[in-house]
Amino acid sequence: MHLKYESQIREPLVDGNKDYHQITEDIIRPIEAKPSKLWYIGFSISVALLLFGVYSVYRDVTYGIGQWNLNKTVGWGWDITNFVWWVGIGHAGTLISAILLLFRQGWRTGVNRAAEAMTIFAVICAGQFPIFHMGRVWLAFFIFPYGNTRGPVWVNFDSPLLWDVFAISTYFTVSLLFWYSGLLPDLATVRDRAKTKFRKLTYGILAFGWTGSTKHWQRHEALSLVLAGLSTPLVLSVHTIVSFDFATSVIPGWHTTIFPPYFVAGAIFSGFAMVQTLLIVVRKVLNLQEYITLGHIEAMNKVIVLTGSIVGCAYLTELFMAWYSQNEYEAYAFFYSRANIFSPYGWSYWGMMFCNVVSPQVFWFKKLRRNVVFTFFMSVIVNIGMWFERFVIIVTSLYRDYLPSSWSYYYSPTIWEIGFYLGTFGLFFTCFFLFAKYFPTIAVAEIKYVLKTSGENYKEKMDKVEDQKVEEFAHDYAH
Amino acid sequence: MALKRYVVGCFDDEEVLFPAVKKVRNAGYKIQDVYTPFPVHGLDHALGMRETSLHTAGFIYGILGTTTALAGMGWVFTKDWPMNIGGKPNFPLPAFIPIVFELTVLFAAVGMVMTFCYLCQLAPFVRKHHFHPRATDDLFVMAIECTDRTNVEDLKGFLQSAGAKEVSYQVAESGWWFGRYDVEPKLYREENPVIG
């Protein structure tokens, strides 16, 4: 009797001749082995970047953010660009684990764990920028509404910046809960295999005493499904609210109704690109090519070409509306500050156009979608392009104010702004290296769950099922 | 917490497990639980478990979040400290929607996860009896509680005939206790009480 059935035509999600124990072995072994030399090198570089970032931020706090090159006109520069960029990257994880769960996309099982981890780290990185942009960071708790002795003076619930506080902190919390509740069974697997005292202790604590009881699994499934249902609108809401930071202000180039869907598509676009960048390295280093197959990479590339095209469509719509609205300020922002390649920041607009709109179109070709090295290269290009997008939106709308007297000619970052950005890279990769070493990078239990339908060695057994009569098939399945 | 006696059968294939569950239940034995390395769909029904109400709890938490957000913001802006912000009304519902939505999701998610942990008794430093270390790897472990009338040897044989690869008899704590996984637990009662 087959409990599950999947068409043979579908590409297997797990390659090779696997059984349940082999899956555990393949995914958990790297946790139990000593880290490789490559891991130490990568980890050291990340920590070095992190330390440089910490020093930059230390200077920001000590001397004030006057050490950044922000000026009266360009009040948001690299910091907010980086904030939006990181938040955008943080969208892929929950999209993969939540939306693709609701859409019953089997391939998500191979990539969701690492993508969710990436989401959490990216959101942590994103959060740093608005917090330190406040200047007096020791008063950062003022952003939360709490009864205080100053009136009480409350926060402004009408402000999109406050909506952002709620959106980002909710997103972080829910993603963390989703991720960790999914991790519990796998941490229990590590715990039960552990040989050393230390590993037994730490994974014993982390796994919360998970036993694998059927009742617990039943609740776990219910929890995952509802969390997915909650996270799906949440993912869409977070970048929508980030886009409100811009769209609700009356600045040419920002004040557009297209921003929410356009930002969400862009976020998914950049998030998937970052997932590709990380997973292509992870699958190679940890030898997980049989779990993160070319099929997975191709599926993600399809998402990239789709969202990239949506973003491209949004860019063109913006240009059209700038003309069609006959608003001279809007037209100035779009046709002079952005699309004119000879204007001071024209290069960034065309860089963005090339990286985000033109280059992903190569993924219409199957050969290129399944080419790992090329995908890695493209994922980096896409992330550069998405950074440019946020930079274009923020800086080119700001640097020419309404009054020519307050035009700033050229805003370029100081070393400490760059240092802060590099520091978040350090933070992100330090976290990711630790995750890849000490946590199961692939959801072990979920892979086991799809093995008998989507494992390569189980595919041929589906022959029997396909030859069955309908009644027998129905009978077998009605248990 | 009480010491109970179990007969444990380990299966290595869920396709053998399902008929075995049916057989064991039909024979009148009470299955305490089946421990599996991954969620096996339909097993809860096969064991006669009722559907979980965690969804309902999530809905209630969500409603709680919605009302908290609306009531909180409404009170602050209309009663406690009304402010004129760009001439907007003091209770601008459209401007409240983002925060209302976020708090709904936040309350529902946090509440559900806490309820889940409470129902399953999951927390750091919680220790439970594990019938087989490979239950989280590749074995489906069925634990059957023994009563006074259970013939252990018969039951073992019965499980083997139903397809169990490994059978054992264990005396174990039924609940949970605070403990660490690097220290082996000691049973606080004699394992084999002397029957006079």
C-alpha cells in the first residue's frame, strides 16, 4: 500500500538512494563534525567585518550621526537604503515557508529552513539602521507606546514610521517562532544522536524535550498551518508598510499608489536572490546537492524572473505615470533626476534598470536556470540591483528639493556609513555561519515526510500505483 | 508522575505501522502513543485521537489582538491625550488598520505557540522518557501501556507478528520532569517491586 502518491513526471526533490536514516546522517553529520578550514576562514572574515561595523556604530553613538554625510536635503541616505534592502531580503524566508506551504509546493522543504534563518538574520540587520539613525539610541525605547511620566506622551499611531515599528517587530517575532517551532523536532534528532556530554546538554535544552509523539505532531501540523496562514498576509504587509514610509509623504517620486505591490515584488525578488547566493554555497560546502537539487534552484530562478518582471513593469508604470499625470515635479524627479543618464545620479537608475529588469530575463532559458555558477553570479547582480533601487528611490527624490537653494549637489557616504553597512554584512554572515554549523540547515523531518513521494529511489515504485484501478486506489487511500 | 509499564514495538516503515496500529487496537490493547520522526498523516485518526482545537485558540488570540489594538489606540487618541495630527480625526480607522492587523497576527502567533508548548509540555530543561533514541531518526515507536492483566510476552509476540522490528518492555515515568539530557535519569522507585 502506498500512503502517498506523486506523479512520476515530477522531478524528484530528493536525489540518490535514500532512506530515513540516511537523510538524518547526511544533514546532521556536519553538525557533529569539526568545522572545515573554509568555515573558519569565512567565519573570521565575517567577524572582522562585524567588528569594523561595531566600531563604526560606536563612533556614530559617540560623535553623533553627523559623521555621516547626510545633509539638510538628503536626510535619508545609505542608512535607510540599507534598512529597506535588508528588510526586502528578509522576505524570502517566510514567503518560502508560509506562502509556498499554502500553495503546497513540495520543493520548499529543501530550502525553507535556511531561508527562514536568513530572514531572521536579515531582519536583525535591517533593524540596526533605523535604530542608530535615531541618533540618541539610548532613547530608542521611546518608539514603543508605554505609560510614561512625561504626560504621558504617546507615540503617533497615525505615522507610517510607527506602523513600521509594529510591522518589523511583529514580523521578526512571528518569523522567529515559526522557524523555531519547525526546528524543535530536528533539534531533538540532533540531541538523540549526540555522543558528547556538551551536545546532549545544549541540544537537550534547545529541543524542549520533544519526543515525536503523534499528538504533538498533530498539534505541530496545526500550528505550522495556522502560522503559515498568518504569515502570508504578514509578509505582504511588512513591505507594504515599509513602502508607506515613502508613499504617504508628499515627495515627488515617492508619493505613488503603486509602491506597496512594487515593494513587495522587489522584496521577494531580492530575497530569493539572497537565498540563491547562500544556498548555492551551503549545498556545495555541506554536500547537500541531493537535497537542494538543480530543480530547487530552477524553481527559485522562476520566482526571480517572475518578480523581476513585475518590478520592471512597475518601473515602466512609474515612468508612464510621471508623464501621464502632467505633474512637473513628478516629471522632474523621473525624467531628470532618474532616467537622464547625464544627471548626477543617472548612473544609479540605469544600473538598477540593468540589474533588475534586463539581466533576470536570461532566466527564460532553462539551460541558464539550471546552471549553478551562472545562478550564483546572477543572484549577486540582482542584489546589487535591488540595493540600487532603494538608493535611487531615496536619494534621487531627495537631493533636488523644491527650492534650488536647498539642492545638495552630491551625496556620497563617509567611511563610517560604509562601515555600518559592512558591519551588518558581518553580523548577517556571522549568524549564518553559526547557523550552518550548529543547526540542521535543512528541515530533516520535512524531507523525511516527502521522501516516499518525491525521493528518486521511490519514484519508480509509483508505477504500481499508476496501474491500479481507480477503486483500489481510492480504497488504499481511504484510511 | 507515575511509574508505568510499557511494551514498546519499533517499526521501520509507516506502511507496516498503519495495519499494525489497526491490529493492536482491534485486539483491545491501549496504545499510549506512537513516536514518529516526522508527521505521519492520518496516524492521529488511526489512533482515534480527536482533532486539535489549537486553531480555535489561535482565532481567539487574534481577536484579542484586534481588540487590544483598537481599544488601546482609541483610548490614547480620544480619551487620554487627543492630538491634532494634520487635521485628522481622533479616531482615524484607516490609519489604525496597519497596527490593528500587526497586533492581530502577533497575538495569534505568540498565543498559539505558547499554547502549543503548554499542551505538549515543551520547555527548556524539560525531560521526558524516550522509548527509543531512534524515534527521532528512522523508527516509528509504538508504546502500549500494560495493565495488571497484560501478558507481556504475548504482547511482544503479537507486536512482532504485526511487523515490529524490535520489541522491549520498559518501566518509565509517564509525565515529564525537570532534567538534563546529559545526566541519565534515575527512577525514584524500585524497578521490580517485591511481591510478597
